[in-house]
Amino acid sequence: VFLFFRKNPTSATSLSVGDVSTLANFNPDLGTKIIVHGWLAGPKDMDDSREAYLATGRDLNVVMVDWTAGANNILYNLAKDDVVSVGERIAALLDFLSEQGLDQAKVHITGHSLGAHIAAVAGNRLTSGKVARITAKPWGQLGLLPFREEYPGHRSGNEPRNPRFLARCIDHYTTWPAPFRVKGVYLETETVMAQVQADAM
């Protein structure tokens, strides 16, 4: 998990759950954007989104979640096995940041492809409040986790299946991978810019 901010837009700071010393550059009073890449993707595929957020001139915490080790598995069924654990780690990070003063009502999680499902798991597992917004862009008609039965073991206990329990606001976009889409498979700068401009946080 890597942190960027307006005064340091290209050199990342690593954040670790339970390690307050990694939070020197994290400002809990600012809005926090969490970007999660998808299947067969990695940090470079989130650069446009990070740059779009930071180009607005607003002071923000922009956090990029790198789960390349799992996402780069060419076998989709194996890659998706990491979805729940990565989502739970994000939730643990947000709970830790909440202990340091972060207001979950200032948090916006954006995920593409399997990253969209990870974002939903993070919202579902969070114990310190409800994030302001989740923007999910799964491929095709995969839908939002944790509401799909194709992910065995993705729910704990009797959790609600209604998306309204994940965040105060949910954006759900259907996207298709190349070559079915002219602009490719990842989060486009134009889309993120539109979200930033419409964001009321």
C-alpha cells in the first residue's frame, strides 16, 4: 500500500498496519482516495488515476493498493482467490488509520476488474464506520462482491447482501476488456476526473 500526496506526487510512502512511523506523510484531516488495480494489472495501471486526483490541486491522501502477486496469475479463478484477503487488509488499514484520526466519511475507494470486488470487500469488512464512496468498475456483468455466490467463503456470518451497507454512496460502472473497448481495460483519467469534480467530500 503506497501513499502519494500533492507535494509528493511521484515518490511513494509505504503504509503499514500497526506501524505509526509509516504515517508521517499521511494527513487524517484530508480526503483519502484508495485505488485498487484489477486482474493482470499493477501499479503502473493506476498512474493515470493517481495523477488525475493530484492534478485537481486539492490536498488529498492518494493510496494505491498493489496486489500484483495475486493479480498477475493468468488463471482468473486463482487470481480471484486473493480478493477477500486483499479487501480485508484494506479494511484493516482503514481501521488502523481511523485510530489515528481518519474519518471514514472522507474515504473513497475505487476499484477496477477484480479490484472492484476488493473495494466491496473492504467496505464490507470495515469496523470503524462506513466509507463515503465506493466506485466499482468490474468487467462485463461480474457485479459487486460480496453479493455474488461465485466467491465461496466471501461472507462472514449473516452480513447483509444489500450494497447500501458497504458505503454511503456506490458508483457501479460496467466495463469491458480490450479489444472490446477502444481505450483499454483500466481506469481512465477522464472518468476519474469526472468523479473528482462531482465528489462532494
